[in-house]
Amino acid sequence: MSKRAAYNSDADEQPPHKKPSAAATHDGDDNDSDTIVVCEISKNRRVSVRNWNGKIFVDIREFYVKDGKTLPGKKGISLTMDQWKVFRDHVDKIDTAVVGNN
């Protein structure tokens, strides 16, 4: 079992990360027409929503620059809609825990 499969029970459902092309759309770096970059949470981290094989994923991922092109890195997570809903429903508890640890 790979590290990814060991930590992610939905490893078989995760979308592959496509390399950008010169004719990129949305943010200028992604050639997947079914990907919307929602926000950049830091210089090299993005939150995006993508449609892959008819399923929608929320992708939180690090990117890196190679030969002048921005490419997706291995570090990140793609959440199914069920996983996203669980995460979204627990944001208040996460915020409380963060404040409690400051």
C-alpha cells in the first residue's frame, strides 16, 4: 500500500494533476477547463474546485515553478463532496480549537 493510500481512503478516486499548457485558462496556469481556482491562500498554495470524471473535488494544493511554468505539487489533498461537507460543517469547531491553542 502506498503512503497516499495509507492516509487517504479515497485514493482511487483522486483526480490526477494535469500539467499546465501555454493555452491555460482561468488563472493562466491550468489547462483543465473544468477547474476553477477559488483562492490563493499563500504564494504557492491554492484552493480550487475541479470536475474530474463527472465528480466534483475541492483541491487544496501546493504549486511550484519549473522552467517558468506553475505546476501542481504532490503536497495537497483532493476532497470529495462528502468529505468537503464534513469539513465545512466542522469549521466552527476548528476555529474554536485554533483560538483555544493561541
